[in-house]
Amino acid sequence: MTKHSNPFLLNTYELGRRAGEMKEYQLDIPAHVRIGVPLIAVPEGDLIEVDARLESVTEGILVSAEIYTVAQGECIRCLDPVEMVIDRKIQELYRYEATNEKGRKKKRDDDEIDLDDVEELQMEGDLMNLEIPIIDAIILTLPVNPLCSEECLGLCPDCGEKWESLPEDHAHEVIDARWSGLGGVDFGNSDK
Ligand SMILES: [Zn+2]
Ligand SMILES: [Zn+2]
């Protein structure tokens, strides 16, 4: 029915434009790409549930939304799969496209680049593009170094077994890496 292939676009035509009008939307947005950080992310195609409440205000539309989804990754210490529920609230103002507002236009003529202006969200006609705030919310929630648990002991660097499942006195014979290239040389005093 809709021509827009971007699942993050919310058509707000049903929302009255008088300040104070409100409408709630429940969206299931499929992740168009993997969304996250290198070690943990919402996989491509998984659903992002968004409960959004839109309110018309004088300068645009205020959206308050709760974002719910599940990210998958692996523990940096033991490489076990890690699942993380993301449940985060956001609030953003989408300004109406500035067309006839002389005051604002004048301000825009300044060459000064204001960071707030660059990041400002704008309506595209009736369309509200939720992509940036949703992706930001997901990425900001995810840990750069995911762990299966804070107490994860990780793996033995020599055999790759989990410390958790190894006996307390687990150890490997220390072989100096400098000698490993000299295989076959008999030092005469080897115990083996
Ligand atoms: Zn772990
Ligand atoms: Zn080991």
C-alpha cells in the first residue's frame, strides 16, 4: 500500500496538526541492516518494536517512543553467545520544514555551523523518519565489550578451554616461543 520502502518512515497524516493533538503508533520495524557495534548487534531482518506517542506542538511533532528489540553477539572473553534485551525510551522533536518562517531563514543565512542545527530532525511532509534516533538508541545501549556475565573467566589462552570448566591447577608446560622454530634440535637435557 505504501510506496515507501524505508520501514523507518512513519506517515503521520492521521495526526492533527493543532498543538496538543496526540496519536499513538505501534510499529514493528524490520532491521534493514545489522544494527549495532562490531561484537553485538540486532541481526538484519530482526524486528524492532516501537511504541511511539506523537504530539503536535507549535514547531513540529514531538515523539516519545519506547524501543524494544534483542541484540545478539558473543562474549569477548569466552566467545559464548550473548543475548541482550534493549528497552530504551527516546524523545525527539521533529520540526516542520521551515518554508515561510522568515525569522528562522534569516538565522540560517549565518555561515556559522551550529552542531544543534546539523543534528536537528525534520519532518518530510507528513513523514517522520525514525531511522537516526532508533539506530542511535540501539547503538548507545550496546556494550562495546559484551560479556556473558561480569564474572566470566574467559578461556585458557593455551588450549582454548573455558577456565570455568578446567580444574583449578590447570596449566600448560611453558615453552619459550623463541625455541619453537628450532624443532628437531636436541638440547640433550630435555625431559621428554
Ligand atoms: Zn563469557
Ligand atoms: Zn589450557
